[in-house]
Amino acid sequence: MSGFDVRLADAYRSRALTFFSTVGVGLALVFVLVFNRGDTGTDAEAAAPSTGPQAESVLAEGGEPEFLLRTGRDLIRAEHAVFTTLAAPSVESDRVRVRSGQTFASVLDDAGAGRVEAARAIAALESYFPARQLRAGQELNVYFETVADETGEEVRQFAGLSFRPDVERTLTVARTADGQFRAREATVEFERQMVRAQGAITTSLYEAALDLGATDKIIYDLANVLGFAVDFRTVQEGDTFDIVFERFVNARGETARTGEIVYIAFDGRGDPLEYFRYTTPDGEVGYYTGEGESAQRLLMKTPINGARLSSHFGRRFHPILQTSRPHNGTDFAAPTGTPIMAAGNGIVERADRYGSFGNYIRIRHANGYKTAYAHLNGFARGIRAGTRVTQGQTIGYVGTTGRSTGPHLHYEVHLNGRPVNPMSLELPTGRRLTEAELPLFIAERDRIAAVRDGAPAASDPIEREPVLVAQNRAGSGGAGRGETPSD
């Protein structure tokens, strides 16, 4: 929203907070897999790394070992033993980061695994993590072991890999005795809590909410909901807010990630706002007033976050043409590459180069409305004439193409062919619940209100140990072929 600079750092915080509780799980699993290569019928306990009194080995149905690990701290001690003791004579690891344009196979090949070996490892992973899901920036631990070949000479051989595709999972792949690869998945179960951040604004809504225990993601979602009714340029000291949201905490009481906001209240200029999250019987998720009117409007006033309003609608002196002329839109200054959202549901009429507008998108909405977005650096994948888009969907990125003095979004709204000021436009609301739908909504509204009244403050420290579960799921893959694991 204009003047509301929210940086999406929640994912980075989540990685830092959960590192010590998840990386140990993955490393321990890799250790077990490698040791199991030489398993010829020994007890399951013999395959378990020694990780302290809080680690417990049990034998699952089918004879597969499964570990219920009560804490990640003991597993950290096993890190140096991974791939380096017992069945693995000499193992080293390389940490690699996926670059833009790389495939899973090319990453492993560049690391020294070789294409055939990489294909077998990737095939083993298929049921957990399809190779096409790999994204630039993902970090992988690639393991190599020193073994003797047929002549007795020592050679370096690809032994496996491990990585975390998300905050709650660690995936490992290790070579088995027959030269194939087996994959395992470990998940971390965090405690789900409903917490409340309530207070008054002193400097900014962002800083106040962050101080009271909200995260960047929660504040970003809050801005998207309030943005239909609140002009964040008017937010001032003394305005109050109240949000209730999900969070998932680890053993040290730290927030590993946050979920959905279920309740929002804001009291600033204008009428007080209060919204409840509700899923309709037909599956539509939204935020509604206590009377069942959607917070969502037909169009968003500002289809970009973290931007500064740099030029208003109306007549102005053009900085390039050096003449006074009508300015039929609103300009938002933002760094090149900042995502631009579709202001509402609709169909893309054009997405191409358009004269002085540079890269340009125009969308047709309901009720005679159209929106336009100019000077884009580029278009989002799949955006072309005829594409149907939804409100909030990323359609392009801020740039400075066409007649432009710097990176910004030029945003226009047209009603029945005439340009209108998007900042002062009174837009129709979205869905309003029918009389038949209201009883279910009222029941959910009252339930959320009770949760709100009993929710602890998000800023309160909470101590609780999660259960780290190394699930009994295993996949193996031959050259170019994967095998579906059975639970």
C-alpha cells in the first residue's frame, strides 16, 4: 500500500529460527540411510545414531526403523558423524546454492555427482519433491564418499544429498548397498497457537504491529485486507488496531512461521473497521464485517505494496515534455522489480509495448471498469491478452520503460471509458452473505470473537518442545525410475 513499506522477510526469519531443529533431523536421517546400506538383518537399534537420552528408536510395521525425536538439540551432536562413521569410511560434503536457470540435474552434475547418479537420486526424490519444483536460491548439501574401486584405488563417489524444501520438512537421499538411492522425509511438528496483537500506533502501523509480536507476513496480509478501506497515508499516532492470527512455535518459544489472520479491527480516520475470516460453503475465503459484508472491494486503490505516491491524478507539469497536461493516473515510486498486482478480477485486454507507456497491461473488470498499468519492467509468467486474472495476483513488475524518469508504476482506472481518480473512487463491495448464509457465518463470527477474547498476547514468550518426527516414508530410485514408497 502507498506509504506502507512491508518487506517480506518472514521466510528468512523462519529459516533462522528453525535451523537448529530441522537440519539435525535431516543429517541424522542421512546417517541412518548410509549405515543401513550394510544392513543384513541386524536389529533396528544398530542403525540408529547415538543422539542422547531423548532420542527413541522403534520398529515400525514392515521392519523399517522410525525415530521419534523429542528435541533437535541432541541431533546437533550427531552432525559430525553423518556420513563419516561406521559404514561410511570417508565422507565430505559441499553446500551448493541453486542459480537461476539451473535444473536439479545440472546442479548435482556441476557439484560432481555425474548425470547418471544424479538421475537416480532425483528419481528417488520424485514422490516427495518433483524436480521441477526446485527454485533458484535453494540450498543443498551434497555428500561424497571415498571408496576403493575394483583395482583397490580410492575414488570419490556421490553418496547423497539433503535439503529443506520448506520450514517443516527435511529431505535426504543416500546411496544403498546395491548402488541405488533411497529417499527419506523428516517433518517437524510445531505447536499451533492463536495469538493477539493489540495496541496503538506510535510511529507506524508496521512498527507497532511488529513490536507486539506480529511478523512481516502477518502485517503484509493485514495491509492487503485493510487496503480496501484505509488510505495508509492518513494513518496517524493514536490509531488503534487489533489482530488475531495463527502462529507455530518451536521448543524455545520462537515463532517458526505464521498462518492466517482470523480477526482484524482498526480504528482511525472514518468509521471503525472490524473483519472476521470466513470460508463460505462453496469454498470462497474472505473477510467480512459482523453483518456479513465483504471487506473486499471491486478494485484495489493501490495495487502495489511498499511504494510511495509520487504523482497525483489531475493536471500537472510533465517532467519530460515540459508542458502542463492532464495526468490520468496515479504514480507510485518503487524499486525496479517490485511486484504489481491485478487491482481486481478480470480479463487482460492487452499486455505488450504501448508507445510512451512502455510495457503496458490493461484489464477489463465488471461494471464498466478497466485498469491500466504502465512503465513495467516486465510481465509475470502467463500474462497475455485473454488471460483471466484474480485480484491480488502478480501481473508484472515495476520498471521505467517508455517515457519515464525513474522506476515507478503509472496506475489508471477508467469507468465507462473515462479516467477517474483511483484514490477517491467509491467502489462497490464484493460479496454480501445472503440470509441463508448468515447463520453459519454468525456462528463462526462468535467463535472467533471467543478465541480473540481468550488469545494470549503475541509478544508473550512461550516455552514448549515440539515433536520432531522422522516419518516412515522411503523412496528408492534406479536409473531414471522412481519407486513409490509405502507407509
